[in-house]
Amino acid sequence: MTGDDTRAFPPFVDGESAYFAALNHGKQSIALDLKTDGDRAIFEALLARSDVVLENFRPGVMEKLGYGWQALHERLPRLIYGAVSGFGHTGPEAGKPAYDMVVQARGGVMAITGEAGGPPVRVGASIGDVVAGMYLTQGILAALIARGTTGQGQKIDISMLDAQLAIQEHAIAITGATGTAPGPTGARHPTITPFATYRAEDGFVVIAAGNDAIFRRLCDVLGLDTLADDPAFSTNAARCDRPDLLKRLIESVTLTQNVAHWITAFEAAGVPTGKVQDMAEVLRDPQLLARNMVVHLEPSQGGARFIASGNPIKMSDLPDTGHHAPASPLDGDRQTILDWLAQQKADA
């Protein structure tokens, strides 16, 4: 067995994938061949003691193995079954394979990403994968709450393609209202202005003036006081009709000072702002470090040391530290899990 594909994704440190380590730290691993009787017995023992089972095979694979939703629900009615696939378990394309980039393309995300006139661009983060997982989590939590009332588990069927459509709030609204699909607008928000990156003397600064009051404060900082009362710019709707002209007016001022100057000035005036940071800068960001969002993974026996993102969900009763257990080698926790099952059986 080779395990998860991401174990083979670069970059590698001492033969271990940093990509896999960052995504799978703190998890246990047992590799089971569900076509063999011995491993099926282990899997069924785990199912009998589980609240949730998750799978991301193409539709029909679990059914062929005898572990589809209907079969499991009949035997284990309280079990919650979560499935993520490219196109979901229903519809004419349910059986097709997909990766992140496929659903970004099919779901319309690539059509609104990038600069106007340029080719379609994939979002830099794997939002096809990540967003589907987030919706799966919400579905599981809702099913757990419902089970407290009904005593019954449910199937949660998440399509990566569905999830891409669900996150496109403004593109759906624009197309529905105007009949015309929006194209890419670069860093600019299509329905709020000014809400984009602007050039400073030594780089880019983000200005996010989400309402007219903030725009007025921005004008005060920039010395463009007359714009706030000019009918051509005094409302967000008017500004959205002239984003390029407004950008030139703003940059005629912001280009005279560096990014640090403008961030200080904007923050003092209550204008939402930020520097466009690369990942090396992000990993040194004092706000993120203070919230344990950059964690160090303890090396496994003789293994490499990695870093990963921390848990963005901060809960009052959940310990939150800057050090986490490493990702487990493939099948690395088999004996631990078997010992736990044996103890569960003994205690029953």
C-alpha cells in the first residue's frame, strides 16, 4: 500500500513530505485492505465503536466493498456516514473523477479569478478540496445534533462542485440580476469600491472601504476631501461605476509614501487595511504567532521537523499550543489501534 497520494507530494525533508505532514499531523494511521477477511474484521470492529465514518471514493466504491450507506445504516443505525466526491452521489455525472482544479473550473471560480483580459487562473489555495471539507464538517455536526433527538444517523453527501458554487455570493447575485456573468477583476471587489490593492512607493497596500463613512475617512487621510462630497464618488454605487478613475486618483497620493506609512495612517483613521504578505512574512506575523497559528510538529522517531498552520477554531475548553504531534507513518499506529479495540472488547 502507498497510502494517501499526498505522501508523495514535494517538498520532502529527509524523505518525508512536508505537504502531507502539514495536513495530517496528530492523526493515527492504520492501513486496511477491505478485500481481505482479516482487515474487514478490524474495520467492522472500528465501525461498531464509531460515531462517524468518512470516505472520499468515487460513488459506488464503498457499495462494491459492502460498506455503502444503506448497508451500514441497516446494521448500525446510529452511524453517521460522510462522503465527499467530485460531483456528489446523484446527478448524471456522479461517477466522474475530479480534483481541486477541475471543480474550480466547472464551478465558475476560475472565470472570475485573475486580471481582466487574462487567461483563467486557479485560486492559489486548494479551495476545491478545503471548502468541501468545511461543508462536510458542518453536515456532520448537524447530523450529530439531530441524532440526539432521533437516535438515527444520516448520510452527508458533499460534492466538491456544489461547494464551489456555494461560496460565490457576488457572482451568483450579479449574474441573476443582470443576466451577464462577471469576469475577473483582479484584486478588486466587483461590488464595493475602493476595495482592492493600491500601489505605494515600495509595494502594495490593501484598502477596504466597505461603506461611505469609511470612504470619507479614507479621503481625509489622502487629502482628497472633495471626493467624499462629489456625486461621482459619494456613494458606493457611483464609485463602482468609476473604479479605474478612482484608483488613479488614490494612487496619485499613495505612490508618494511607502506601505508602512499608509498602513499606520489608515489604521489610525479606522480604515481597514493590510500589507500584501508572502508566506514567509505570514509565518512571522506577530498576530498569527500570538494565536498559535504557526505550529511546530514534533519530529517522529528519526524523522524531520515541519511546521503547519494551527487550529483557527479557538475554544475556551480546548488546549491550544504551538507544538503538535507529527503525522504518522503509513500503518504506523496499527498495534495501538488493535490494542484499543481489544480493550474496548474486554470492557464491554
